[in-house]
Amino acid sequence: MSTPVTTDLSRRQQLVRSYQMAKKSDPRLGLLTLGAGLFGALIGFFGVAALPGGGPLSWIIAVVTGILLGLLLAMIVFGRRVQRAAYDQMDGQVGAAAAALGMLRGKWKVDPAVGFTKQQDVVHRVVGPPGIVLVGEGSSPARLKALMSTERRKHERVLADTPIHEVVCGKGEGQVPLDKILRHVQKLGRQVKPAEMTDILNRLRALDANRSNIPLPKGPVPTSMKGMRGQMRGR
């Protein structure tokens, strides 16, 4: 009997923490969420109340509809503002792209920092329907380009027939902003069949086993996304 209570409390605490973190960079979060809820409640209530055939039952339905629509709209606005705040807080930190890519679910596998330099240029790997996606982030475009070229050659040696895409996360020309990296990767299409994924993953494990065990360069790793993942998935 204690498990449901614990779950409810953890979700409630997660919402509170998400609100507290997001409000630091989005002071209008509470006002916008409340406004969206009231707007949805009014639309739901008067939309049902205006229907012909009034009576006590129709008023009850109107109230219930207003409450449900208000809660729904409030949660949608809250979730989107929290997500935007999370991206704003992570932007520019080492590993931000990996934290965002960690939101991929289903037929996706994310391997953070498969390649990196001492200057904290990093390449993450995503395996999914488009094939292999190498996502780079770093302060030096030239250094990052060289690192990504090196990683591409390593992957091509073991997976010559698998499509390999390169994406640079950032705000520069030809780069993909952090808040759009998920959608960009998901829109790369379907070029690998599910039956081929097992062979690809086995080959990648063999590739990674031959890498030197050099630790990831020290630096700030974003943690705010972890606390907001449930809300960003619409829980």
C-alpha cells in the first residue's frame, strides 16, 4: 500500500523541483501556467454551457470539462516552459547535447563522449533508424571538425555500409541549437531496418572495446535535465 503513496510524493516533489529550477531563468512561469489554466477552464466551461439542452447535468459536465481542459492546458504550457528553461540552463555546458539526446526513447541508443579532446571537444554517438549520428559539441569548430572526421573514419572501418550522419550542436552557422537537436536527429529519416540494429550494435561494441580507457576531461556536466526528464516527457 505504501508504493502508490511514495510514487505520488516523488512525482509531486519532481514537479516542485522542476518549477523551482525553471523559475530561475523563467520568472513568468507561474503566471503563464496559471493564465493558461484559467483560459482553458473558461473555454471548456462556456463551450459546453453554450450547447443547447441545458439542465443540471449540462452544468456539471461544463464544470468538469472546464477543470479538465484547464489542467491540460496548464500542464502543456508548464511542460514547454520547463523544457525551454532546462535547455537554457544547460546551453554551453560540456555534455549538454548528451543530456538532451538522452531524452530519445524506443529504438535509439545514445553513447555519450565516444570521442573527446583535452580541450573538452566531445563527440556523442546516436544509433537509431537513420543509422549512426555523430553529434559534436565544443569551443573550436576546427578542432571539433578534425575530431568528428577521426570518429567517422573509425566507424566507417567497421560499418562501411551503414549511413553515418554528422551534426554539430551549437549556435554558429551550420550548427543545430541545443533545443532543436532532438527533433533534428529524429528527422534524419529511416535508413536502417530493425533487423540490422543488432549487427550494428555488436560491431560498435567491438569498436569501443578497442578504445583506450582515457577518462573524460573534467568539466561541468549538466544535471538539470535529469530532474526534468519526467516533466519533459509529459508525466
